[in-house]
Amino acid sequence: MKEYEGQNFKELTSGETPLLVQYYAEWCGPCQMLKPVLEQISKEMHDVEFVRVDIDQYRDLAVNEGVQSIPTVVLYKGGKEVSRDAGFKPKQMMEKWINESK
């Protein structure tokens, strides 16, 4: 799972490979609980890319993407948002959501 570092977000999300973005903050407990779940899934699911965006560091991006609560996970494909979910979910539920969304 990669950390977003300010690269062009439109380019990042424009690929045909689904991209799951976790919007998070260091101070957010549920975000920290979700991190190892997504890291584990990213090691097992090779047909999806995973990126984390720190909303404190990239607030404008989070606002532009309509993030209203954290953790929020958004699945992008071909430059478009495919699906969105908020809050902590255990591994099986996250895998099911990703598989149904991609």
C-alpha cells in the first residue's frame, strides 16, 4: 500500500486497474484500525492498487473528492469514482466490498 505524495491525482486515478484510496488522518482511531486490514488485502489482491491519502496533509484533495468523514475508502477506475464506503470494516467485509465494486 502506497502513501500519496502529491502526485497528479487525475493521472493516478485514470488507469484501467482499479485504485482503492483510503482517506485517513493519523489521529483517527478507526483509520488506524483499517490500515492493517487494507495492507493485508493489498498483499493478497493483485488486480487492485492501494493508496492512502492523509487528509490533514492534503486537505484540498479530500475536499475536492467530497470526503466528509474518515476513514473513507473510494474505488476509482478509468478516472471515475466507482464506489465509496466510510467507516471501519473487518477484512472479509472490505474484500467483499472491493470485489463487488471493481
